[in-house]
Amino acid sequence: MAARALSVYLGREAARQIGREGWSADLFSQLLGASGGPKWFILARLDRLVFGDFLQRSERPLSVLGSSIGTWRHACLAQPDPVSAIARLEAAYLHQHYATRPTAAEVSAVSLGILQGILGEDGAGALINHPRIHSHIVTARGRGPSGTTSTPLLATGMGAAALGNAVSRRLLSAHFQRVVFHSGAGPNAGLAFHDFNTRYCRLDESNVLAALHASGAIPFVLTGERDISGAPPGQYWDGGIIDYHFDLDQFCGEGLILYPHFSPGVVPGWFDKFLPWRQAAIHHVDKLVLLCPSREFTAALPLGKIPDRSDFTALPHAERVGYWQACVARGQALAEEFWELLQGGDPLRGATVLA
């Protein structure tokens, strides 16, 4: 029997509800989207099915929470035609090209162009005013040296943040503040966010683009955003610095969590990538539904891995584009297997129930 492309991990309560009611979109109150840049390409076809079909089957309010590319994906979900928006994101991100090693300003200009392509003329309004999708865009507001664009000072701040985080994740709050931009009258992020002094700011037409850009603004790689309208003054960076994959222990929603992800591994913050002991266990997250490529599927990809940012420098432009396109095409298998699960008689077929 061939190895499956899609791995499905279900918390105990999620398995109980799905086993009883099947794959009903009404079961879900939370959608999560992780940071990861080009890693998203392996989920692109799955997103088309989940965003364009599965989640459209419900009228239940849905809180969507993301950082970096996760929140760019969610901006597509909030559009009148999510599938077309995902296709625009896929094409623009995949074909970005730099003749030489780009400056942060050049990468930011391209990133803003990608976002403008997703939103078009009316996309910001669609995101802000969506009747059911309650958007939350996570950013990290720099403090001290981490709140500057001066390369030497920023390097000092990031180094100090990494050292502090190695001692305790809570020490990261001395260098960054979590700022969550939300649609609607008030936030409903679905996570308690009790670990940092979190600030919530309402989205409007004047700050949607800046919030989305800031959420994916990796220090040194992009310029970030300064003094975003409607938010505390300061320098805003990639939300993944604090919330790379999110701390799932903080979930406080009533329904289930849907988490299309790149792997079964969950790392709370960006600096935690380098600390193996910080990889969070998911076995006790009772309401979690995590969809990701199987290890066998990933190993069989070109280069034996999913795309990542290192491909920009490791591969010539044409080779990188071809490799990413191949990964997107292979990702169709994830969508097909999820479709089979939705249509099949056994909603728990092939799933791993976490215990």
C-alpha cells in the first residue's frame, strides 16, 4: 500500500466530534496559519479546497489568526473569491525575481506588490467587513534596539533577544511586544495570549496593507513598517518572531481548531527553532485538527524537502521556480486525500488520534 500524502492529527475531543458528526465545517471556530514563507507552497492546493469549498459550507463565525505567510493566506480567505486570491498569491510569490542580492527595501517593494495583488481595489474592505471571517494579524513591535532599522543596533537587539529567549521565552517581551490587528469591533483571537503584554488594534482601510506587510517583515530581509495607523508608535516586524507556530496551550475557543500546517512539529516562536526542547507537544490539545504532509511525502519531494527561504540563494532563479512549481503540483495529493476524507464513509480513516 502506497504511503499517504496527508497526515491528519486529531485531538481526543476533535476525534470524538468528527467521528460522531463527520467533517462538518460547523465544528470549527478557529483557523490558524503559521509563519514559514515559501513553506506554504506545499499547502497551496489544499488551501484552495479548504478555503474555497470546505470552510464555505458553514455560517458559523470563524476566528482566523496568523503570522507572516499565514496571515497572507487568510487575507485570501476573506476575499469574495478565495481560490482566485490564492492563485494570485501563489503566482506572484513564486515568480518574484531579483537580479542581484536585493536590499530590504527591494524585497519590501515586491512584498507590498504581492499583497496589493491579493487585495486589489476592494480586498481591504472585504477583509475588514467580512460577515463571518474575523481576521487577526499578528505583528511584533520592536523595543529598544529591536525597534530600529539601523543594522548594527538591530543586530544587537536581535542577538540580545535570542539570548534572553534561550533562558526563558517570557524574556522576549523585553525586546518585542505582540500587536494583533483585528477586524470587527473587538478581538476574538481564539488564543488567550497571556504570555506577553499583547495590544489589540482595529483594522481599517488605512492600515490593512501595512499590518499584512509588517506581519511578514523579517528583520534585515524586509524594512518592516513604522508607526502603523491606529497602533502604538514604533517599528513593526514579523509576527512570527513571537508567534511562529503559536502556543496551542493558549487555545480558549469553543469549537475545534483547524490548522493546515507544514509538519506535525509546532514551535512557539521563531527563536525557538534553534532550541529543540521548545518544540511543543500537540498530544494534549484536545480540540486540534492538524493537517500536514506526511514524512514520506516530504522525503519524496524534489530535493527531499518542502520549499524554504534558503532556496532564494541556493538555487538559480529558473531552477527555484521549477522546483517550487513541482512542489505545488505534488501538493495536489494533499487536497485529493482531504477531499476523499470529506466524502468517505469513515471520517477518521487514516487519522492519528492524539492521546
